[in-house]
Amino acid sequence: MLLTIISFIFVFTLLAVAHEGGHFYFARRAGIRVHEFGLGFGPRIFSIKRGNTTYSLNAIPILAFVRIAGADTEGGEKDDEGCPENEKFYSKSLKERFLATVAGPIANLILAFIVLTLIFMFVGVPKSITNEIGTISKNSEAQKVGLKIGDKIIAVNGKHYKKMDAIIEIIHQNSGKELLLGIMRDGKELSIKATPKLNKKLKVGLIGFSPKPFYEKVNPLMAIRYGFEQVGLLCLMTLNILGMLFTGRVSVTDLAGPVGIAHITGQYAQSGFVSLLHFLALLNVNIGLLNLLPIPALDGGRIVFQIIEAVRRKAIDPALENKIHQWGLVALLALMAFITLNDVLRIFRS
């Protein structure tokens, strides 16, 4: 549990600092006043003021936020009192506002690229899978029968295999049938019985483990190339899932909220720091693209209003736009509450 909490704080705080840091940098560059850049939420325990910006550390050290003059959807009018009009968000040019808005999601994509490039540079590029177990799902058959991270599966039903691909294929094809797994653990060979459970979505048998990947070292230039390629693939994968969500092929109940993501984060953390960094990159791509959706309260919602303004060649009333974003925020919070409840029920059912 402690590992899950620490890894969740690490992943989400780094993600949020990158996102809000993107907004902060381009807002300040455009001459927009930023009232506060905060780390965490809840009661403030430390703050320092530089210029017109307060940098704060808050009691619950997770996530981050910025309060930008004229663009706060949570009652920022009080903060804006005394702020010159030329330092407010809506006083700036359309280009400056667009850059300050899109910079958050772009920063998430950049962080994903940096993390993946560093992994490829110092650890290597995953080229194949090994016979070693890298992760074990909670409450899975693998956990129940006593499989452990680091175990090497070398045989199934008495027959030895050199490649994990063949072993996984046998597991997939034998849902509901007991298999005798030959395991190498700490130099000793063990036999463990396990019965693959049918995954109704994938329509294959699963025991509940993932193999550890094999990494091949590459030079820095190749690491950069692979970093770009991997971010591109993650973007396509995320867009594909979003497409299936909007067409009904994926249900809202399949989505994970904070509780579900915390649970998944803990599973990646148990597999090692490299696995956690891979998940950090994946989550940054997901959050970056989700924030670009044309929904009020998200960055994409603001971009929609900026596009409308560019077409009309006339600014939309900032008070009206902020009110629409407030309504969007309420709707998103309601959706998040539903997804979180579903997360809790799913964990208890597993």
C-alpha cells in the first residue's frame, strides 16, 4: 500500500507540474500575470512570493496548479482585483492565448518523450520478452497459486520451452484447464499448478502475470528516434481508444479514475522503477491528448472558443466563456465521481 501511495504521488505530481509548468511559462512569456503556482492542495504550509506570483507548497503533496489572471474558472475575480487589465489572460492576442493554453498538453507530450528517451538511452529498447515474470496482477490466479516476480517459467505440463511466447500461447488456449508450470526460483526448480481464467474481452485464458522485457542498448541518437516513435505510437493508441469510446465500442465503465489509476500505478511500481517510468510516459500522453478534447473546462474547450473567435474576428465575452467552463467543470467532476465509484466497486469485486 505504501509503495502504491508513493508511486501515485510521484507519477501524478510530475505529470501535473509538467502540465501546469507549460501554462505558466507561456503565460508569463506573454506578460499574463500568474497569481500562484502551487504544488499540492489543501492548507498552505509554505509560500514565497517572487514578483506578482506566489509559489506555494500545500499540505497534500500531490498534483499542481496555476491561477492565471482572468482565466480562473473557480471564482478568480477576487484574485484579479487590482490586476491591470493588460496583464489579464483575455487582454492578450489570440496567438499568445492559444500558446498559453496548448502549452500544458504539449508539455505532457514532451515529458513523455524525455522519459522514454532516457529509458532507451540508459536501459535500452525493449526488443522481446523473457521467461521471467515481471508483474503479477492483484487477486489473480498467479497470485493465488504463489507465483512471484522474478520467477522464470521454463516448462508447461512437463515440456520445456525456451521462449515465453510459446508458453503464453499455451496459457491463452487453455482457459479453465489446469496447467503444471515448471518454475525456476533462486536456482531451484519448482512445479506449480495454475488454471488460466477466461478473459471475456480478449477471449483468451490468463493467469495474471506479465513477462519481463528484454532490453537492447542503443546509442543516444537512436534513443531519441525511438522516443519520438514511441510517443507517436502511444498517441495513436490513445486516439484509437477515444474513438472506440465515442462510437460505443468501449464503455465509460471501462475507464479508470484516480482510484483505478492509483491501483494500476502500484502494480507498475512493484515491477520496478523502469516499468513505473513507462507508465508515467503513457499517462502523460493520455492526459495530454484528453486535455485537447473540445470539452468546456479542458484546454481543448478553451481552444474551441479561440477558434470561434478567430472565425468571427470578434472576442467572446470572457465572463460568459468562464461561466461555460464552470459548468463543464461541474459535469467533469460528476463524471469523475461516477468513474471513481466504479473503480472502487471493480477493486472490491476482483
